[in-house]
Amino acid sequence: MSAGSSLEMQSIGSSTNLSIGGSLGFAFSQDLGNGITVTMSGLSFGNDIEVADNIATAATATAYNAGGTTTTVAAPFLNSASNHAILNVQAAFTSNTFVTNETIDADAFEQISFATANGTLTYGADVEVDYADLGVGDVLASALTDTGLGTSSSALSLGNIDGNGIQYATSFGGSSLTIGYLLDNGTGADLFDTSGSGNNNTMAIKTAIPVGPLSATVGYTSDNTTNATNNTFGISTSMAAGNGTLSVAYVSSDNATADTTQASAKYATTVGTAALAVGYSSTDSTGSTNTNLLTATISQSVGTGASVFAEFVNKDGVASGETSAVLLGSSFAF
């Protein structure tokens, strides 16, 4: 079981946004006594920290009552990120009123893993095979920090990398190998027939190998969906530099309308007892202006499981909107 909570304040343009979020999760595992350990994904509950105030200013959703009737729900009872609400608060426990898209993880119990000395095999309805997503330029830890920034002129697309599939991870010597295959990359839902005519597949492979003083990772994904980002290749490496670690990466994706490349770098170190990281990336899509991203974060422990942190982001190459933001926050693990 794990739990955590965060309190954050973002300054962007002329606005100041406050947000508080938390999470509670459960996972389960069992050693079978024959060299195999089975792990099952469990329930998780969360409150989206990136949604300022976690309250919508508009829109509606449909709530379902215990008797089968429906009710239209408007702000402020509607969460703008997940469209969930509880009606009739005083009688909530007797009327059993819920709404679709609740904050309970819809993928609970949808993954199972079998681990042996030779590797781990995972099957699930929500397997992620974003192995080529190796960019290192974004060092932000909070999703709230860059919320509200202008849309990038050039953006990296990874294709369909989430769905019903299998994954196998193993290691040998100082190297590791991960292979993934999505039987259907269009949904996270469980499927009785993964060979349906409308299903699209994604294949992915990733390996990490030591190269002298460097540690290099190479990833590749191939998505057979028509007009999608069909192939993505990524490579990253890191090495000790000064009192910290320097990492660089290059990612390339091809698309039916625009090919994209992204080069990025990151430097992470410590200043006293505080952790500091600075990252930079430049993304170039065919026919679009380059988008450059500069991020920085510093975090200081203030006790067991507690820390305070500050983050900064600046983005150029946006069509319109804000280009920079600052965030102050604190987090607690229980």
C-alpha cells in the first residue's frame, strides 16, 4: 500500500493557481514457492494535481442514480479532468449516487505479472510500450508546472503505445532487454477477441547496454495504424560529469503528415543536501517552427517522506499563449 499528498502553487502570466492532490494505491504479490512470483495490479485512487483548484468552470456530465435514472451535473460539482461527482451529498451513502469516469483507476486488476530468475512476463489491458520515448529534456516532476502553456509548434508523436498486450523484460550480463507487443493498440479495455479485423498492433523493443563509462539505451516502436506515427526510434546515454550526471538523447518519429526529431540534454547534481536538475530539448517537425523547452527543478528534503521543491519552465516556438511558469510545492509520502 502506498499513499501521498501534494500542495502546489503555480505562477503563470498574471495568474496564480493553487492545487492540492493525493493518491492511495494497493498492489498484491505472492511467491509461489517454485521460483515464480505473481504480481497483480490493484486499485488506485487519485486527485489530479495538474487541474488548478480541481473544480471545473463549465461543462456538464451525466450521473447515474441507484434506481437507474440519470441526472445532469454542472460545475462546481463536476471535476474538469475526470468528469466525476457525488450528488445529494447529505444522502450520498443511502442514495448510492455515482458518475461515469470516476477517479477510481479503471485499469484496476487489469495486469498480471509472472517473475522468475530469467525475467518478467506481463499481460494486461493497459500495457504501455513507449520504449522509444527516451527524451531527457523535461525534468519537471509536477504536471501542474507546465499546465496552461501555449501549444508547441513542433511536437513529438509516439503513435499508439497503450493497449491490450504482453511485455517481457529480462537481463543478461550488464545489459537488459524488453520486448512488447500490443494485440490491440486502440484501447485500454479488456478484449475477448484480440484478433478482430478492426484491431491495430504495435511492436516495441528496448535494450540498455554499458559502453565503457557510458550507459546507453536504445528503443524502437512500430505502429501499424493507418496515418499514425508508424515508427519511432530513440537513443539516450548518460555519464558522470563533475559532481553530477550528464544525459543526452535523440528521438525520431515518422508520420503520414510530418516527421519529427528531438534532441535533448539534462544535468542532475546535488547542492548541499538539495537535488538540482536542468534540462533542455529542441523539437523539429516538418513544416513547423522549432519548439525549444528549458526546465529546471530543485528539491529539498525536510524530513522523512517530506520535501519542498521549486520548478521552472520556459517554452518558445508556440503559436500563442503563455511561454513560462514557476511552481512552488511540497509533497508528503505516507
